[in-house]
Amino acid sequence: MMVNKDCLYMSIDYGVKKIGFAVGQLITKKATPLKIIYNNKKGVNWIDIDNLISEWEPNVIIIGYPYSKVKSSFSKKLDLFIETIAKKYIGSIEIVKFSERLSTEESKAIYSDIRKSQYNIKKKSHLDDLSASVILESWFNENMIR
């Protein structure tokens, strides 16, 4: 596990239809929503994902993972996504699975606060990059070297 204050960390909130991305650094322990990439009819939109990863050049990618005793069809798709991204970036980017149990609920609460402050978010469906930020900041908080 790479824990380095000079590294750029990216997080991913995987979904079958869309995938949220965020970036951050340990020095601030803050993550910034980056982008939502929509998958196509054939499946994962690897072209846009690879372009985003090439543009930002993260050292570590944290992927939200809903740990459960039962493997759902979603979990199987997520496992395939993680396996594929790990193979694509083997030796250059460390891929880490991290529990995302609270990211969706927390991002809904953040969304509600943002709406109250009259910041312009058009739809609740635009939460995936915010969820990715929550995943990354949660990972930072659990993995900080004191």
C-alpha cells in the first residue's frame, strides 16, 4: 500500500451506467470531484477512462467496493472492472479496493447542503463524482500516518 504525501490519488465510484471520479492528495486530506464518465451500450467506456487517467497520472487509484457476503450481479461487474483496470495499469498505478458503505448516503447529505446554499446542481444523479470524493477522503482518514 502506497501512502505518500507527494502522490496524486484518484478515486472511483463505479456504476453500471456511469462512473464517478475524484482526485486528491494526502497533504490536505481533501478530495475534489473530477468527472462522471457515462458507459456506452457495449459496457465500460474505457476510452474516456484511459484518457482521464492519462491526463491526471495518479499514483494510486482507490475504488469504492460494497463488501458483502453475497456476490450480486453488480459485485461481479465491479470485480471485472477492478480486474481489468489492475491489468491495464499493472506496474504503474496501485489499485486499491476500499469499502464504500457510507459514500452514497454521505454524498446525498452533502448534495442536500449544496442545494440549500443554492449552488447549481441539476440532478441528484450527478452525485457519482461527489461519492468518489467521499470514498477518497474516507480512505485518507483511515490511512493517514500520524
